[in-house]
Amino acid sequence: MPKVGNYIQRDYHKRFSSKRTARWKSYNEGWSQKRSNSLQKSQNLRTQLTTSITNITIASGTQQARFFLQNSSSPQSSYASPTAVAARVNVLI
């Protein structure tokens, strides 16, 4: 982008002016580059988010399966379930 700012004719001082004349093409190319970079960054963030959610889901699923197998194979209490324990406890509120 040869000029500074959003105006294509922005060139107040001839002494410090750039030798290239501003064209809408260069302005549009600059903004299209910014848009494509932003799109790429958002796609990368979306991919990272999807990957992390998938990993969390898989980890919680294996943890639940491990907990179920541990409780079904070797009971640690004489009661069948936590509900049975809660049914035997008398709590007055």
C-alpha cells in the first residue's frame, strides 16, 4: 500500500510524497491480504479448539469407563450402590 490512510488521494506534501501513485488495486490487494491472514488465523484457532474438545471428550470417556470397570469388578463396600447407602442414612434437615 503506497499511501498512508484510507484515502487514495492522500498526499499533502509534494516534497515527501511517494513516487508511486496510489491505485485502488494496491489498496484492495493490501486489504485482501489482511483478510486472508485473518481467515487463516481463525481456521487455525477453530482447529485447535476442535482438537482440544475432542481430547477432553475422549479422556473423560476413558475415565468413566475405567471407573465403571473398577466398581463393577471389585466392590469396595457391602452396599450395592451409593443410592442404597443414602437410603440407609437418616438425615434431618
